[in-house]
Amino acid sequence: MPDHGDIKVDIAIIGGGMAGLTAACGLAHYGLEVAVIDAASPPDLTHEAYDGRCSAIAFASVEMFRALDIWSPLEETAQPIHEIRVSDGASPLFLHFDEADVGDQPLGQMVENRHLRQALFFRAGQFQNLHQIAPARPLSISRTDHQAEIVLSNGQHLAARLIIAADGRNSSLRAEAGILTPQWRYDQAGIVASIDHELPHCGIAHERFLPDGPFASCPLKAIDPLWCGPCAPIAPRPSWPCLPVVLRPKYKSGWGIF
């Protein structure tokens, strides 16, 4: 539920993205008092233009979403992954993972990020013990022996027994806590795009490891390829050539689909 007053909770989660909201719903589901703080408003985070990407949700994570009553709104738009094929270079051979080898459930599901966010916000709004505070960001955090006290940019004061940092890969909260993370550059640029295809994908996810970088095609209600190559300036989207024109000369010998 939205909250505008000063509150005291068991756990405060800084960052209301997919990871933060999932943690919030899980903790609230088991009775803890939770607050989620995010710099962006829910309408912005669930708008189609905010994030056009998709995520592969593993079987265990789908089961978790079902247990938390989050999955039901996603049933209609999620695409089951029935097989995964992993190959190296132009080799016709591939590692083959089939759902039939592990049970009667898909290996995972492909879900549009905006749909998952919408389902998470819907479920979060059903908890009386889950406070959604947005847009807001922490201005200061002080600690005592028993709790942390947070002053937010919207003027609210929040007290929590535990703080979870879910504010992204460049987490300011993680840096403030002195938690170090190794980082390195791949010197590659990635292109993510959704395309239609005349042939059915049959729920098969492909990943091909090439000298320039990986190429993946993940099944959606339309085919969704991901291509990574050596880092170079990428033209603004309006001037990109048609995706098949880019991919055909590079991958036709190994894929034959463009």
C-alpha cells in the first residue's frame, strides 16, 4: 500500500525494481512489516517505454512466483521454454536441454519485464504490511544498536531493523556500506530486439557462442534475439538498418534464418 507518513518497519528495501519488489512480496507474505523505497514512480516503472527487455525466468523462480500469488497475471503472456540448445561457433552440434528429461514442466518462462513489474506492483498493493514509498530516495541513513533510521527525499522518516540494498548494479547503498565488488569491461556492445518470423520457434531457446560474442534467440510470442559484439559506437535507433541486413552476412551460415 502507498504510504506518506513516518513509519517503523522490520525491513526497508531501497530499490523497487523486479528484485526489490520480489523480496518485498516474499517478506510481506510471511508476515513481516516491509517498506520499499524507489526513486521512480510505479507508473513510470511499468510503462512500456521504460524497459522493452524480457527476462528468462527459471522453473524454480516461476514456482516461487506461484507460491507468492504473483504468477497468475503472467500466464497469458509468458512463453514456456521447452528446449534449450547451446552451440559453439558454426558447429551444427549443440548441447540439448529438454523439459522431457526433467519432468512435465517447462525449463523456464520468457516474460516481458513490464508485465512482470505490473504483476509485482499488483501483488504488492494487496499487502497491508507492505509500504510503497515512491518517488523518493534516501538522503541519510544513521544506525543505532537496534535499528537504522532513514531520512527520505520526500520528507518522510523511516525506522527499520534491517535494510536491503536493491538499488541496482551501481548501488550507492552498497558503496556506503563498504561492500566491494569486482568489475571489468568486456568491450562489447549488445543489441536487444524483438522480431517476427515466418517459422514457429516451438518454445526453443538458442544460444550460440561466436568469436565476436554470444548470439541468443529466446522464444516469445515473437522471436527475441540478443546479439553481443565488439564494442563500437552504435548509431541512434532511427538510423539502424533493418536487423536482418545486419545479421544475415554474419550469421546466415550458422543459422539460415535471416
